[in-house]
Amino acid sequence: MTSDSPSAQHWVLTLTCPDRPGIVHAVSAAVVAARGNIAELQQFSNSEGHFFMRIQVDSAASRAELESTLGPVAEDLGATWNLDHLGRPKRTLILASKAAHCLNDLLFRQRSGWLPIEVPLVLANHPDLTDLAQFYGVPLEHHAVLPETKAAFERRIMEAVEEYDIELVVLARYMQILSPQLCEFLHGRAINIHHSFLPGFKGANPYRQAYERGVKLIGATAHFVTSDLDEGPIIEQNVVRVDHTKSATDLRAIGQDAESQTLTAAVKLFAEDRVLLDGARTVIFR
């Protein structure tokens, strides 16, 4: 069977297991046994003895047939694995506050067909972005997040994850720290974005601080959410060189562009099953 067979379905298989000889041969043989053709294969072995693989497969076999063939091989390898339709939009919940740039970029790229996600809901702690979400046809719920209401809002996040069968939560400049309990609930399926400066500036108005210190680089980092603030496994990073001619307003605009592009790129990598967790790091198959 060739990849352009009219009956072929397109699948993506990701697999992580202890490293040992013969993994690629065993998985490839299982794909062939399931009447599959390997369209793309990427693999990586780290120095700690862990093996990572992503395979795109064209096959006329059903999901049940593929799983029944691949399952025993994965079990023998002691593997964690996932099989999905290639390009299937991932169900995504977006959290937002007042800043519009990241939310706008995500929803625009989704509408344009470039970003394979489906967004049934935006949850925000301010109403400011309601009109923007409605422009893209996405409902936005806003709830004030105060010390006495934060737990209730986080319960709403967890309810929405279950209600909409959410696979990914994106913090699109959501300016609240998630509780350890929510971080654990969302482990491996929540992505945040933050600015990256050298040196680092925290607190209010970091771009003004950057201007006052004369930074030469502005960047952004997209990472998985953990209870260690802004220290989760990194998915994507970008940097832009600037100079003394840039005002604080210029730096903010440049930084927001970097944040939007970096977050959207990270979400795309996740949605295409190209991101595998490796402890405190990630393996990215581009």
C-alpha cells in the first residue's frame, strides 16, 4: 500500500520507553503487520537511557486493528504510547486576563487553519477580551479572581476540562499563579508564556525596567506549567535583538509579538504531537 492509497488513514504514533536494541525494528514490524506505511519517523535516545519516537503512518487498518497490533509490542517494550489521527484538532481551553495579543494570535491562527486546535471556551478573570473572543465565535466566561474566589475559579477550570474533554490548557497571558493542586491536575497539558530578558525583570512593567537597563535582547519562553513558577519544561523560545533607539513602548510591542509567536508555535508543536516530556526537559520532533 502506498501513502496515496484511497483507503489509507493517516496516523501519528508517539512512544516513550527504556532504551534497548531493536525498538525501531519491533515498532516498524508492527506497523507493517497492520498494513501500514511509515511516512515519517523521528527518534531520540537520551543519556539517561530513555527512548523517544514519533511516527507518521498511512494505513487502511482501523484504530482497533492498529492498537491490537501495536499494543503487545508496546507492552513488551514497557512503553507509554499514544495513537491519534494525524492533524486532528486538539480540544483547547484558553485562560486569559486583559492582554489581547496572545489570545488574538491563537484564535486567528486557528481560524486560518494553520493551528490545529478547537477552542470551545475562553475563561478569563476580567471581561476586557469578551468582544475579541466573540469576534472569533468563541464564548468567554469571566470571573473575578480574588483571594476568596480563586479556589472557585480553579474549580471552574477543572470542570471545563472535564465538560469539554479538554486536551490542552493555554495560559494566554493569564496573570494569575495556579495552585499546586491545579498544576498537578493539568500536568503535561498546560502551556504558559512569559517574557525572557537578560537580566530578568519581575513585577510590574518589566518592559519599562528593560528600557531603563538598556537591554539588547528581548525574548519569550513557552513552557509547561508546573508549581515552580515559570520553571516548567521548555517547549519553545525566541529572541529579538534591540538597541538604544527603542523606546519602552517599542520594547513592549516587540516583546508582545515575540510572546504571541512563541506561544502559538508551542501550541502547534503540542497539537501535532511533536512534544514529549523528558523529566524537566522536552523532546521536540520538528
